Amino acid sequence: MAWLARALFLGSLIFIAIYRVESIAQVSGQRLSSRLVTDFQHALDHDPEWLAAIASRDASVEAYPQAKAALLPQIGFNAQRSQNSTDSSTQTQVGPLTRNFDNYPASSTVLQVRQALIRPKLWASLTQSKAQVRFAEQSFVAAKQDLALRLFSIHAELYAGKQAIDALSKQLAIQEKLSESALRQFLAGDSGRVDFELSRAQEHQLRAQLRQAHLEQENLLLSRRELTGISDSFEALTFDVDTAFKLLGSLGSSTEHWIDLAMRESPNVLAQIAAVDASREEIRKAGFDHYPTADLYASRSASKSAMDNTIGTAFRTAQIGMQLSIPVYAGGAVESSIRKAQASLRLAEQQLEATRAKIRLQIERDFRILEVSREELSAQREVQKALVLTLNAAIKGLRAGSSVVSEQLKIGSQLEDVQRRIARSNANALIAWARLLSVANRLRHDELQEVERLALQRQPSG
């Protein structure tokens, strides 16, 4: 009866493995992981795309002080000192008079102050710069949401990948035992070669799937390392089997709600609205080239010269006045600039509509993915319950002599496959949920911490 004891022990191990996650979820006082928030902090200090977004934002916000400076007084000072040589020829009554002045000094200084009075183009530039700063700030916010989404997706995929590796490893171990059993039956003449070859083919298929899962996991770890700069050992987060049903919370459960929220708060939409405003101001700027301009100016200058016949000559001049400039004809350049600005406005408006359409499509898609993931999760949970009942029946049947060990092994393999599908459904739901949050500018520290509250700290077995 040793084989019966081994079979019962194997069946018990399979049964325990299926409920390992549920058992972990019920452990009281477990320590929550903080690796997601920690990774996000490291990514904020390391990711090149994010650092480039910071630099782009910092450069773009300077448009406003530059535009404002053009409307403030402009003060300039110029000083000149030179050594000169002059040859002069003058026609007199007695004939030409030629004189040479060699190596004499001359100097001049000018201090000028200018204040714009009527400069409509500069005022339009100031208004445009505010829109450009809004565009830069919202693009910066969008880049931060994108960083959080990329990191979150990596963690969700690492979770699904780890579950897949665990399940495939156990399925492969089970299939190897089934192949050994099929080989013994074939050699004993109790089954045909086809059964053995099919069993070996399934074994090869599982081994290939396991290698692929390991490769994908290594690529994900590499992506995490490139994103955060962290190269130490890493253990994927583990989530409750019902995680997909614990998402969204109070943020709404309809696509209309999410679309309305995204249209109001999506950084990509707000950035594109700012781009449209900037394009409108560009049209006004181009049109103002037809308008007159006026500046108030004041200057003070002094000059000295030490030629032989003007020794000690000095001039001091003070000026104050207004300068008026009226454009008359520019060869059609202004009209061309206006047409170009109008075309840029049409482009920005269509890009805004395209952004809105893309967001609506993305929300519809992600919401459906979330719903489908929940449906798949419910179906897999029902399959899991049915397989557990079947496994219990097989164990009882083995005791009664009405079933064989291979039936338990096959059921165990199916249970591991169900566990892998459950993890995949939860990962799909997590990623879709994160995309919904990101498009509405809601994927922040609080939400990452909320996900970590759903994550389970892996406990040592036994």
C-alpha cells in the first residue's frame, strides 16, 4: 500500500498548493510591501525620460519671464575708446590744404533707456507665453503619469509572470511523472505508443512555455532596473485572487464617468488646450505687425576728441522723446505669417480632437478589459472549485480502488493552469485600472499605496 500512501500525499500537496494564496491572505498582522512606492521614488531620480521631461518643463516655463521682460524698461550703456589717424584735404582760395592727424585719442559714452508704450505684439506674446507655460506644466504632469504607469505595468506583469513560472514548473513536474507512467505502461503493453508520445509532446510544450516565461521575466526585471536604477534581488508582489473585484473603489463604475473626468483633468487634454490657446495668440501676434508701435526713450551721451585743432573738445548730449514707427509695406510677409499661424491653429485644434478621441477609445477599451478580466476571474474560480471537488473525489476513489494516480496528476496540472489564468486575469485588471487612473491624472502615491495594501507579503511555506 506504499503507492497508495504516496498518491494520497501527492494529492494533499496539490490541494494545499492551490489554496496557498488564500491562506496567505488570511494571515493576520502581515507586513505590507512598500517596494512599489520605493521603486517609484527611485524612478523619479533615475529614469532618463522623466529627467528629460523635467528639463523640457524648466526650459519652457522661461517663456513667460522672457515675454514679460520685453515690456519692461530696457537700459543700455555703450562706451568706446579709440586711437585715430585722420588725413583731411580742404579746397581753399589759395589752393588745396592737406593736413594729417596721427594717433590721437577719442572716446564716447552713451546711456539709453527705452520703455515700450504701444507694443500690441509684445502683449500678445505675453498672453501666448502663459499658454506655453500651461502646455509645459501639463506635459510635465503627463510624463509623471506615464512614468507611474510604466512602473506599475512592470510590477503587474512581474506578478503574473512569477505566478506563471510557479504554475508551469509544477505542471512540468506533474507531466514528467505522467510521461514516466505512460512509458511504463507502453513497455508493459498496457497502452499504445501514441499515448506515450502525446504525453512527451505535452512535456516539451510545457518546458518551452516555461523557458519563455523565464525570458519574459528577465526582460521585465531588466526594464525595472533601467527604470529605477536598482539592480538588487527582487521578488514580485503577490496579490489576492479576488484583486480584480477590489479596484476602482469610489472613482466611478461607468465609462461615462471616466470619460467626463478625463476630459476635465487629463494632462494630455489640458496640454493640447493650452497649445490651441497659444496658436490663437500666434495669429494675433502676426496680425499686430500691421499696427504702429511707440516707445518712450531717453539718452545721455558724452564724447571727447584730441585732434590738433580741437584740443579738449567735448560734447555732452541729453535726449528724451517718443519714437513712433508705422509699418507701410512688408512685401506680403505679414499676410503670409497670418496664414501660417492660422494653419497652425487648425493643426492644434485637430490634435486636440484626436487626443480626446484617443482617450475616449482608451477608456472604453480599458473598462471592457477590466470587466472581461472580472468575468474570466469568476469563471476560473468556478473551474477551480469544480477541479478541487474532482480532486477530492479522485482521492476518495483512489482509496476505494476506483481511480488511478494519473487522474490526480492531471487534475493537479489543470489546477495549476487555472491558478496561472487567475493571476493573468488579475494582472490584466490591474493594468487596465492603472491606465484609467493615469488618463484621469489619478495614478499617484496614494493609489500606489492602495495597490500595495492589496498586495500580499509572500510568507515562507510550512
